[in-house]
Amino acid sequence: MLTFDEIKASAKLITTSEDRKNYNKAVQLVNELSVDENMLEDESRLRFLVVALFQIFKKMFSRGDLKSKDQLAEWCRQAYETFKSKLLSITADLSKTTSLGLDCVDIYMQLIEQESVHFASREDAPYFPNKTLRCFIEALWKSPIKSGPKENSSGQSENPLLLEFVEKYYKPYADVQFYFQSEFNQLLKNSQYVTTQSMSKWLATVNHDSSCTSEGVELEVYVPNPPQIVESVPKYKSLLEKNWLLMVNGDLSLAQYKTTLLVLHKRIIPHVPNPTRFMDFLTDSYNLQSTDPNAGMVPVLALNGLFELMLRFNLEYPNFYQKLYGLLTASLMHAKYRARFFRLMDTFLASTHLSAHLVASFIKRLARLTLDAPPAAIVSVIPFVYNLLKKHPSCMIMLHNPAYVTDLFMSPDQLEKVKSRRKAYVDPFDDEEGDPEHTRAMESSLWELASLTEHYHPNVATLAKIFSQPFRKVSYNMEDFLDWSYDTLLAAETSRRFKVLPTLEFETFDDLLDEKSENKKPFLPGVGW
């Protein structure tokens, strides 16, 4: 095992001396570069060795010793390829995060830059060593380093070697992005790359706003003179689309479904030439609840992408409103994507050409969900229902049905009929019916909203009283209500100024209950455990 001083002396001798006989020491240094669990205890020496070898081969590049056709160049080329293989092996095999692994990523990418200059067909000829990059992608995809805890919730890899590559080389450089997509497309012909683990690394690579097709993003080029094809936006978009389609049609975890659907409408659809090809994926995601009971919010998140395709490309989804109605569940009232869903539903139900029975079913289902929903969700539902009633006046009969209302001009018989009708009333709404056209919601009433006027939370109770007042307001701005939570409701209460000071108890007590203790005054004398 060579020491620091021996490595330094050999590297200095090769880089400063013009005598090619010293190149034998380069082979000795390359052979010294082998990594196992025991060797990692001497990581600092290995890091020094990797940097020294890079300086040696960089000098060989500048001297032309890796490009000429003579026997020496062939021998140097073999040593260089062995060095690259060692770097790839370290990248692919390291089982834990080390500085050595990060150094290997940086040095390998610097070798790509050197190759682009010195392995070109002639001086100043455009060239990008794409095959060298493909080998590196394979090594990164094989890396077994366990990701951080966030991967379970996001489905996105946190492999430090991959993130080093993405942050320092993929995001800032357009040519790296282009050739990554090109080479990864070739790798995807092998089914082993279309897996859940592969998807996690794919998301970590492309899930950002630094794509070379993003508006307002100006990227540089990594190699000094890349081929002109890297400027072809249509070619890049085509590659990106092919890769995305292959990945989303593979094995995805629920977390990966969510992450993909969250960004589909803004980071995928605007950057591919044929967004309609994602319709099958969105349809499968929208119907995932029927095949996977644990799908949760996946169908809700699929709405964004479906809406984009339906709006921009005039696509139709069969039984769309029936499926949308089925997404109104108790779990939705507790989901963090609730606000996103309400924004989309507001758009879908805005048309005045919708059936009154269909709209009434949505109103009734929302009202029913408020019975056990958190206050923040109810605060969103009340103005939403108000706006629907304003847009669809025929549904007002659910709030005010003349058949159950008395007036001063009724005869005793008519009054008796109304009273008996009230006593015999049974809510006809069929909560189990999946088709919103046949729930009998129009024959029902919104008694659930009336019950909210007695809600324990004062904000909810006050807001619910709008249904007992004349509908003079044109509509509510939903953005003022969608992002409320327990925290914001509590903050609003604690910062509110009181018009009248509350009455306080002037008498002090030692305990709440009577524990029969001497010299202690209970609040509830005679009451104990």
C-alpha cells in the first residue's frame, strides 16, 4: 500500500518530467485504487490517490499521449480506461455516503470535459463523449446508497451521489441534459430500468424547473464545443416525452404517483410535443381507487392533468362527473390537497349548462360531509355551496322549499297539511348512489348547513348563518377560504380584538375536584373521583 508521500512523488514525477518511462508508475497508482469496506477506513489516502490520478491523466491529455496512434498511446489509453472503470465501480458499489464517492462523481465529469476536447476528430471539432456519460448513468442507477427518510413520502431518491450530479452538472448545463435524455432513452430499452427504484432516481433528476425548455431559464454548456444538435428543442422534447412515458407506465409506488401528478401539469405537459399521450396514464391514475383501496389522493391529483388535457386539447373523459362525484369522501376533507381539489371542482361546476340534479348532488354531498369535517374544511365548503346556489338558482329549492313553508294567508287545513308534511319528512337523498343524476338530492334539503349555525367553532357558526339571510352577495372569492387550517383559525382568534372584555372568575380555587384535603378549596365541592 502506497503512502501519501509515495503517491505524491510518483504523480509529481509523471506530470513534471518529459520522460515517458515514468508512465509505468501511473499503472501502479491505478492498480492501487481498489475499494472495499476495510479500505474505506483509509478514505483520505484514497481521495488523494484519485485526485493525483486525475492530474496525471489530465497531463497525458494535454501532451496528446491518449490520442495518437502509436503503441505508447494505446498503452496509456488502456490505463486511462482502467481508471475510469475504477471510478465507475466506486460510484456503483459504495454502500454508504463518503467524500470519496462525491469526489469520483466530480472527477468523472471532469474527464468527460477533457474527452470532449482531446478525443474530438480534429481540433475544435464539436464533440460530446455520450458513451462515457451513459456508463456514468448506469453506475449512478446501480448505486445502492440508501436514501433519506423523505423518499417514503415523496418517492424521490435522495442518493447523495445522484444529487451531486444533478445539482452541479445536470441542472446548470443544457448539453448534459440533452445527452442524459438521449442515453437514458437507450438504457430504457432494458426493462431493469423501468422499476420503482429507477423511477425514484428519475424523479430526483428531472423534477425541477431548470429544464432547458423552461421559460426564463438560461443554461450554459458544459463542454467547450458541443454538437449543434443540443440546440434542437424539438429533439430534446421528443426524448423527454419518450422517457417520461416509459417511466410512468412502469412500476410506481403511491408516493411516486403523487409526486408525478403534482408536477405533471407544469413540469411535463408544457415540455413535451404530444401531451395527449399521457391521457392513458392520467386515466389509470384517476381510476386507481377501483384497483388499489390505498390509492388515497391519487385520483384527486390526477384531476389537474386531466383538466389541462380536456381544456387545451378538447379531450373527453367518459362519466367524468360521476367519477368526480365519487371523489367527494370524508378523507378528502382532511387531505392537504383539499384546496387544489376545490379550485378544480369550482371550474368543473361553473357551467350553467349542467343538469340541476347533478349540481344538487354535489351540493348535498358537500353539505353531508360537513357533519364530521374539521372547521378549516367547513370554512371552504360553506362559500363554495353559496356560489353554486348563486350560479344554479334552480337548486335553491333545497334551501327554501315552498311546500314546507307556512304563511299568514293559509287556511287551517292548509296549515295542517304543511305541519303533517314536516313531521313525515324523511330525507330522500341516497348517499350510496354513485350516479349524481339519480341521488334525489333535489328532493332533499340542506338541513346539514342549518345545523352548522350551532357549530362549536364561532367562525363556522357565523359563516353558516349566510344561508338564513337574503342572497345579495354576488359570490365569494374562494381564495379567501381555501387555505385555512387549524393553525390559521387559531391565529385569527388569538389576534382578534374583543369589543367587550370577557367576564373573568374573581374567586381563586386550589383544585378543580374535591379531594377531601384540608386547607384546600375545590371549585366543585363534594365532587371527586
